[in-house]
Amino acid sequence: MIQLKSFLMATDKTAIVKVYCIKVLKSTKKRIAIIGDVIIVCVNTVNIKNFIKLKARFQKRFNVGSVHRGLIVRAKCNKLRIFGIFIKFAENSLVIITKQVVPLSNKVYGPLLREYCMRWPSLGCVATCII
């Protein structure tokens, strides 16, 4: 469960490594976000090697302290699937998105749940692994 000031890892091709939650936007609960919810995050850490490779217009966008929207794709809490299967990931991670829930990068690393790839097809197109 993600709440205010929780640290998350960014799992897309942007140079952003670590972010922290500022506000929970679209959630079933008011202050707690789970997998599939949209939150507002602030950039805390950037990978310098990947940051230098970015174009100048993207370097301005992904600086430390910049504010973005993020979609939570993995969380440490249990997620109940059909047939009584629980899924639990090792880390909290998200994908940087636009207001229309379209990823800003063209690649998402790590596994994504099949339910959310069917809910947002633009996210499923850029995923490397779907479970």
C-alpha cells in the first residue's frame, strides 16, 4: 500500500530511478494507493548515465524535483487474483504517465499484471513481460 511520502522505483526507460508520493489521485480508498492507481510523484534520484543520453527537452522534464503522474504497477502488498491466487512483488514501482494514462517512455521493464494491460492497452504495448 502506497501512501504519502512513500518511496517507489520507476521501471520505465526514463532516467528517473527513485520517486516519492505526493498525492493519491484515483484510488478506491482516499489516502492509500494499490496496484493500478494513479498518484502524483516527485523525482528524488536520477541515473546520471541515462540522463546524459536523453535529449535536451527530456532533460528539462526529468530533473530532480520535477512533478509527474505515475501509475503503480508493482507493490509489496498482496494482490488477489481470480481462483484465489495472491501475487506479491519485492518492491514498489511505477510507470511515469500522462493525464490520458499513456506511458512517457517506449519501454517498461519487469513484469506487469495481465488485468492492467487489458485495462490500459497503451501500457501493455510497451511492456517487456506480462504475467
